[in-house]
Amino acid sequence: MGHAIKKIVIAFAIPLLAGCASYDGRGLVPGRSTASDVTVLMGTPADRMPVRDGDTIWYYPRGPEGLQTYAIRIAPDGVMRSIEQVLTVANMRKIVPGVTTGRQAREILGPPWQVTRIDSIGRDDLEYRMYDEMRVEYNLYVRLSYDGIVREVLFLRDYSVEPSDRHR
């Protein structure tokens, strides 16, 4: 392989390898990594949410429509406290209709991949795509009334991504 071709291959390979390494924050160390380290490894967060203890949660949705979202908690001094994949069934179960607010739901799950207003029923749907414990794809709808309170949580299996056995 010629010298020029090797340079081109290396130029394309480095960003690809860096992208793979930064997908889930592997290499970040709670209590030691800084906000700057997080940005260098994972890029700019899709959303930042200040929380009541003074920390800020940085959200990194991954995959098509965010099938995984990593939440990184940054302390006021700029040190990373934790990293967690938040689109989980356990976190979904923390959302209680009639009690949980939309802001609380977003703090738990991160930013939705889509928000849909449904004027006919007076609701906003925060839409998430996620896996269950068996890595089956689901659509999660956190339905809010216009006063910002969660009214329904719909967890629907996404059959559109499964192979059809109708043609066998």
C-alpha cells in the first residue's frame, strides 16, 4: 500500500475508532473524570438538565432514535459523579401517572426522540424507543396533559422491526 493511501486509511479509521470508543463513555471514571473529559470523549450532549442538588445531568441519546441514552451526572465543581444508561424498564416503572411531572420523566429517561402534540385529547406524547430486558425493541409513550403531569405510560412492542413469518 502506498504512503498516500495509508494516510487516507488512517485518516478515516481514527474517527471511526474514536466514535466506537465514545459510544457509552467507556474510559470515563466517576470521581476523577471531568466535564471536559466527557466532552472530549462523547461530544456535546443533546440536553443538559440542572437538578436540585446542584448537579447537572448531561444526556447522550445513542442509536437510531435513541434506543439507549447515557446520562452523565456532573457535580458543580465539574467532576463527573456517574454515568448510566437510562432507557430501561426499571426507570420506566419509576414514572407514575397522576404523580410524575413531565420534567421528572425527562430527568429519569432523558430527552425524547420525538414529542407529538395531540390536541384532540389534550395531550403531549414524549416518545422514546428502547429495548426491554430481552433486547426486544419497544416504543414508550409518556403521555402528559397540558398541565405537565404524566397521565399515561404506554409501552408497546415495535413489531415493525421484527422479521415477518407470513412469507414462510
